Amino acid sequence: MLCSIYKSSKKEGTYLYVPKRDDFSQVPDTLMQVFGKPSFVMLVNLDKRQLALVDVEKVKSALNEQGFFLQLPPPPENLLEKYKQERANQQGK
């Protein structure tokens, strides 16, 4: 299954996957307004490739069911919680 990947001009780390290049007809208008002007990144064969941050099967399912897949950036790391956890681990030793 081929799909085209686009990055957002407005939202850092946000990508949109569509089954056909430059065909955004299945993507809701409100999403396109928030996403901004799509910038083509690459054409990918999902049958022969793993993706770094998302499950390929989830992408395929979304493309078949709704005609697009939106990849959001991972949430920012909570450094305070990480520090607290490290401190607790050190004190427990």
C-alpha cells in the first residue's frame, strides 16, 4: 500500500498521510486549516517499511477507514517528574 506523507507548515512534528499524492479530499477542512499548507515529504510503501514513531498497521487502518492518518508529535518530556523518579530510585538504593 502506497501513501504520501506531508509535514505541517503550522504544527512542528505533525504529519499527514494520504493514499494519493496531493489528494486531500478525505481530510476535513477544519483539520487542513489547523495543519496549514502541506509540504510533501515522501512516498512510502507501507507493506515494505516500518515507521519510526507510528505503527504501520494503525496507519493502514486509518487510510482505509477514513482516508487519512494524522501523526502528532510525542508529548514533551516532563523533566520534573523524571527528576523526582531518579531521586526516588537513588534514595531507595
